[in-house]
Amino acid sequence: LQQAFDACQTSKTSWHNRKAELAEVEAELAAVLAVSSPGNAEKIAPLRERFDVKSWEVNRSAGLYIRSHEEVQRISIRDRLNDFMQQHGAELAAALAPELMGIKKTACYDTKSRCRPLNDISAGSSHRVDRYGGGN
């Protein structure tokens, strides 16, 4: 996790640096465009090219940062899930066992009530089993 976090921080720093470089080129280009002089055309083309390159670099570094951040999240979630399963896995398995083993075929799970398998309840029967195990 620490290695992924360090890579994420490096990517974030790179992205911020690229954004600052883009802002500098953008300011240069705006300054040249604000002044109308005969030699500006020769200055504008290379600045626009640098601007395009810097924009691409910003987008690329942002993508790297996003992917590295997602990796940190994946590792963190995996580690927390492993911790949770170590502490509560047995209880979770016990709680889910009826569902996983197909016991859901009964009308209710409450052992104190009058539960019968669903296929034992005839269609014309006046006996109704509600969701809490009670009947009439």
C-alpha cells in the first residue's frame, strides 16, 4: 500500500507541475496575442505548439494520477476486506449459510412458527404464512 501511495503522490506532483507549466505557456501566449506587432506571427505559432504539447502532458499526467489513485483505493479496499473477513468471516458465513445452501425454499426461517416448505402449501389453502412466520 505504501508503494502505491508513493506512486500516487509522485503522479499527483507531476500533474500539478504540468498544470503550472501549461499556465506559464498560456500566459506567454496571451501576452503575445495582446500586443499586435508585425513579428507576433512568428512567435505565436511556436507558443501554440508548446501550448498543445503542454495540454497533452497535463492530460497524460492526470490520467496517470487517476489510475495510481484507483490502485491505492483497490489495495486499501482489499486490505480492509481481508481484515473484516479475518474478524467476522465465520459469523458472516454462518449467517449466509441458509441462503447459500438453498434453505430459502421454506416459507419462513423462524423455527418457533409454523413454517412449511413452499411446495407443501396448496394453492387453494386458506392458510397464509406472512413474511414474519405468522399464519392465519
